[in-house]
Amino acid sequence: MWVELETYLERIRQLACYKKMSERQKASLLQFSAIFIIHEATREVSFKKNPKPSAMEIKHKAKWYGYAYGLKSPLDFKPDWDYVTGHCLCKLNGCHSVSTGTYKNREEIRFYAYDVVAGFTFSQFWPLDHLQFLKVCYALYAGEEADIPLIDPRFFDKEVIERYEKYNLLGKSSDPDKPGEVLNIPVLSAEDAEFLFETIFHEAIIDFSQKFNSELEELFVNPVEPPKHLKNVVPEFLKYQLCADAFVMALVYQGAWNRWYKNELASNNEPVPAMIIYLGKELNS
């Protein structure tokens, strides 16, 4: 599977926008791309096996619409810490997205991110919230640092900046004429992002979901069985939801540790944010 993925990562490396990025930004784009492609292909296979119904399609005897969702464990439950430790390392909550809406004469500015141990993204934005952090990133990208105190002056706290540097969200400028912080997160124009998602990612997801359909289907076994009184209100797709939740990151870690893909920063076990920033189209002035 990784050999196949590498062909798509190589297409990304050939993009003009990729070649203009710093090494840190390149690493983050590849990290995000690897996770996104494998994750979405796995979801595609899952939904084909167990389609996700609309909540409003399910009507119950009590005349309400929707489905049940919950967690259960026995009263005498004792965690298997080897499992818990490994699962925390590899669990994947899906791709998060945050948008500014119309901002700075653009339709929007948005980031897509996976909050994973390999990336340390959303969990490390504190004390800024997600939207503030995104606006600070844009200010650094656009050379509009004067806006940052208006967004949140706490960005300039030494401990905050050090945390962002530790997890490689930001870095120190190597230009002696322009000292200060630089953005380590890749920024894509609307055109570049559209090509990435609608062409490279789209083709990769279809390719993977077809080529590895039987292998990925094997992940979706041993579904959770809800209590009898809930059987009719828990759709099949939810019963299988956790079956493959650690597979994607386990594969990405193996790829990094075994140097199956050309991402030296990830191979050296450094935090590489699985995150990209998308610039919406400019509005007419």
C-alpha cells in the first residue's frame, strides 16, 4: 500500500507550489496528504460495506427520528494499558476544518488538520482558539504582523511561542534581515488547493478504495453489539466505526519509521503538523 501511496506523494512533490515551500512546510503537506488519502479511502470502503443513513431517514416506534450513539464498558472494566498507550498514539478523529469566513478581501481562509500525536495541531493552539490561531498564521504568511496584537496579544508570550516552535507550527526566520517567527504550515492558493483535493486526492482515494478493497474490508470485523433495547436504533455503520480507527496512523508511523516515504523530519520522529492552510479566492475590490 505504501508503494502505491508514494506515487501520489511524488505527484505532489512536482507541484510548483510545493517546490516554493520551506522544508518544514513540505513535510507538513506530505504528512497531511498521506493521512488524508489513506483515511478517506478507508472511509470509502467502510461506507460501501455499511452505508451511513441520514438521521432523518430512521423513524422509531416512539415517532422520533435519528439514531443512538454512545459508549459502554462493564462495571469491573480494567484497561489494558499496552492497548491504551498504543491506541492513544494511533487514534484518529478525522479531519478538522476551521474557516474565517470572508476575511482580508478573500472568500475565506481555512485550515484542514488532523489532531494526532504525529502532528500536535489543535491541542497545541492554547491559549489562542482555533480561529485566532488561523488569523495569526495568515498575518505571518502575509507579512502583516501588525495585526497580531489585535487578534490576541497573548501570542507574544514567550511560553506560547516556545510551544508553537516545539511542535513545529512556527520556526525562527533564517533571514538576518527579517528576524522573527515564520510559518511552518503550508499555505495553498485556491487554485492549488482545488487541484490537490479534486484531482490528486480524488484519484488516489478512488484508486486505493478499489485496489485495496478486499484488504480494507478485512478491517471491518467484530462490530460493537449494542444492548437488545437499542439494537433497532443503532445503524450498522456505527457498530463498525471503531474497527479501523487506529489503522491509518499505524501505517503512517510505519512509513515514517521505516523511511518508506521521503519525509526526513517525520522519519527522525519530530512533530510534523498534519495541517494545511487554504486561501479562498480574492474578492473583487
